[in-house]
Amino acid sequence: MHSEFDRIRVGTLDDARDAAKAAATIIPIPASSIYDGNDVDQWNRRAHNFLTGIALHAAYTLQDVDKIIAEIEMLPEDAIRSMFKRIQYTKHDPELLCGWLNDHNEPTAVHPIVFRSMTTMLRRPTNEFGSVLSTVKMYFWKAQQPDH
């Protein structure tokens, strides 16, 4: 449904920028990267970072972002966390053609931004975890409304 997600150039140095740009069409982020104390901006930034990771994962695994978000909507928190653990270690580049490095500066088949996005979500306390997901779902479904 969101054609911007289809424009992610997989296997290029632009993939992360493309995914962030696509996520920004759904979740507005402040022009300034400096935190101004506005809670809405904080949750939007966190939700945008998460959606960027999901978009990259979807692009590399040939999945639909809409379907991933719909699945998240239907699952209880423990199942969502299990899903994120699977995504966190998915081999997005099994042949290591992209030249990605993990946090130990070793070649990895896992997209580093997807890994960090899922790691960040999995480390969040339950209330923050839920707030980020609620923000993503709110903007995502709002974007699907016919008048949007």
C-alpha cells in the first residue's frame, strides 16, 4: 500500500536513507535532530527509527511492511518480542555482498540498522515498548485512511 517502501534500493549505500525517507512519509519527525523536550517528538522519533528498521527488514526479505504491522497489531507482547528477536538475527545478506560490519567490526549478514532497531525495541521496558508500537500503529493506520 505504501509505495515509498517499494523504493528502498536494496543492496546499496542508500538503503537506510530510502527506508528513513519512506518511514517519514508515515511518521512525522521534527526537522531538528535536537530533542526539545516535546514528548510527541520523542515518541515520533522512536517510532520512526523502529519503522525504518522494519522497512529495511521487509525490503531485504521481500515482505510487505503493511503485513508486518498488521501482524504486530494482532499479537500479544511476548509474541511480538519473539518476532523482533527473529527479525533481529535474520540474514538479510547471506552472501555478505553488502560489506556490513557488526558491532565487533566483523562481517555480518544481518542488516546493522535492523539489528540496532530491534535491539533497541527489545531493551525497552514494557510501557515504552507499548508506547512506541502504539505510535507506529496510530500513524500507520492513519496513513491508510482514504482522506489522507
